Amino acid sequence: MSEASSPATEEAGAEQSPGAHPWAELVPEDFRLVRLAPQLGGRQIAPLRFVQLGRIERHSPQQSLLRLEIRLPDQQTRRSQNRLDVWVDHRSREVRFGDEDGLSVEPTDRGLGRFLMAQAIDWAKKRFSSYAVEGMALSSKDAVTEESRLRREHFLGALGFQIAYEDPLQLKGRCTVSHVGALHAQWNQEKVQFVELLDAAAMLQEADRNLRDLEIQLRKRDETIASLRRDDGTLRFSIACLVAFCTFQAGLLLWMALR
């Protein structure tokens, strides 16, 4: 766990809004490898993929911050994507997950949103279980269809949030929960898994072994194909010789018959 550079700086910064906070530009310091399981059915077909989960936390007498970020090795994302901040106000004993823009993750439908929230909830429950949770407004853009609204309700309900709508069309709403301890730090571990360093090394060794086995199989196949081609050439030459001999014999017999 990293500490802030100066208590005086922390105290001064804690009095500002989060947007102007000196912690606002912090970047992750610790990283872990995450495996996204391949999806071969359902709404999309997605291959096996590996991403990084970065995290950084800071603490002062007034506030604490946890910042989680998903980094994709082969893809650029917007600044607001794949990032989740958890702000803790020790004076009001209140925790806020994310911001008013909501949580946007890429790639979609791979379980990353719930994974990020589960990591944030687990961190908060271990330290501030009795703190209240600031209610969050639900964006209407996430519920433009009945399916998307139900998916959002399932996502938040599985984490322990209660949803209340302010209009009959169920477009404007808020999600609330009494305190941090009432939340659930659970995600689909069949979709998203941490990969430890030794496990990653074992996977690389296994992949290298499989590649070498495949190279041996391909070399044997090429040798078999080359041998068959040589046999095919020999057979073609033999057949050509037999055809020429038969043609000669037929011509000879015809010459003798007509003589």
C-alpha cells in the first residue's frame, strides 16, 4: 500500500473537489495479469485474451482513494474507460463508487465490469465495512431497451444494490445500499481469472511444448507427403513406360498382321 507524499499536501487536497484533487492524476503502480476466458457461444464469439489490472491507493486522515484500471496490451481506450475510482470520506464516513458517468469497460460482455466492482467492494469491505454508500444516479442511456435495463438490474442486484426508479418508464433511477458491508464482492470467475506469475510461466511452457510437438507433426507430415510424391512420380514413369511398350507391341502386331 502506498502512502501520500506529504500529510500537509493530502490535507489541503482533501478539501478540494475530486476533479481538482491532487490524486486525480495518479496512475496505477501495481499490476496483475488477468485471463479472459474464450466465449464460443451466446451473443458473441470471443477468443482467449489477457489484460492487466492496475491499482493504486492513497490515504489521508480525511480521505482515501482506490483506483482500478484495466489495461489492454493491443488496444487504446478512452481516459474514462476501464477505470473505477473509489473515494472514501472519513469525515462523513461515506464511500462513493465510480462517478456520475458510470462505468464503461472494453471489451464488453467479458465480465470485466462486475470484476472491477467486485475488487473495489472487497477493498472497501475490508477497511470501511460500516461506512455508508453514496447513492448513484442511473443513466438513461444504459436502459434504452428492456434487455439492457434488465441486464443493468441484474448487474447491480448481484452486487447488493437496490434500484428505485423515478418515472413510470423506468429510465431515471438510483441505486442505493445501506452500508458497504451489505455489498457482495462476487464476479463470474469462469469468465475472469487472476493469473499468477508461476501459472503464466507454466502456460507459456505448455504453449511452447505444444508448438514444438506441432512442428514435429508437421515435419513428419511433410516427409510423408514428399515420400508419396516420389512414389507417385515413380508410378507415373512406370505407367508411361508400360503405355509406350503396349503401344509399341500393338503397332508391331498390327504391322505383322497387315504384312
